[in-house]
Amino acid sequence: MSALFEHSPWVEQRADAAAFSGDRHADLVAVVAAATPEEQLALIRVHPELAGKAAIDRTLTDASAAEQASAGLDRLTPDEYARFHALNAAYRARFDFPFIICVRLTDKAGILAAMERRLGNDRDTEIATALTQIGEIVRLRLEDMR
């Protein structure tokens, strides 16, 4: 089984057990949408922080490491790293889960701007946004498999 979802094989397992619609991405997104709020939150929480500890100690999944590198997050200046660290901490303190964005669709500046902007959202909006972003990450990972 592939690693489309970070440390969450249950999503693919449930999609495999359901009727196939002909659109793998839609089937996977439907599983996430039908999951309990607790399961959705668990899915969000297993994602690594951007430019966080897992990137430094090299415990990111291969897919996450490549995606973060594609946005230049493996080549941060000390000031950029400090800014990411501060925004990650503020975001986690506010929402109790990591900031998630499909980094392959933006760059360092876009990620930082989104982090700052999304800190103003309410928690329900951020949960919905995180799930949408996970869907985009999975869509691109599926495309890579073709």
C-alpha cells in the first residue's frame, strides 16, 4: 500500500473496501469526509510541521521530505527558520494541530503569508482548510504515481 496519507493507512483501507467510483482521489476524499471529527483531527495531527523538528532530525516520510524540499524548506536561512518556528508555535498554540498547506503549490513566501493569514481563522475553518490541503497533497501524490 502506498503512503498517500501521512501515517494514516486507514484512509486507503476504507477506500479499498468501498465501491470504486472510477476516481481514486474522489474515493479517498470521500473517506476523509465521512470520517468522524476525531479521525479527521487525528489525520491532521500526524502531519509534520513545516521546517520543523522532523525535517531537522530527518524523520519526515520520503514524500514529505521531497515536498518540503520542493518549496525550499530544506534551505532556510536562520531568520527564515526562526520565522517558521515562531509561526508553527503560534499556530499550534491556537489550533492544537500543525499548519498544513500543499507546499508543492506555493513557495516559502507564500507559505509564510498563508501561515500569518490563517492564524486569524477560527478552528472549524482551519480544520476544513487542513483537510482540503491534505486532499491536494494526495491528489499530487496520486499524479506522481501515474
